[in-house]
Amino acid sequence: MRLGLFLVLFYYAIGYGQFHNLSESNFSKADSIAFSHKGKSLKNLPILTHKLTKDHNH
């Protein structure tokens, strides 16, 4: 019984936290970076990952 209650509260807390954070997030910078690499090859994911994340740490 206690475990069930704990799991329900735990999942509720995680779900609410993720929902709350997403509603206040601005993805315009990430979207513009991804759009600038639209159509790039997915065959070498480490290189694509580097291109998507370099100089965008701030």
C-alpha cells in the first residue's frame, strides 16, 4: 500500500515537473539551429551532433 502511494506521488511529481518546464521553455534557438542543418546526412551522427552543438553552449 505504501509503495503504491509512493509510486503514484512519484510519477505525478515527475509528470508535473516536466509539463511545467516545457510550458515555459523557448525552443526558437534550437529550432533555428536544427533548421539550418535540415537535409544533412544522418549516416555519421557524431559529426552531425558536433555541428549542431558547437558554439551553441550559451
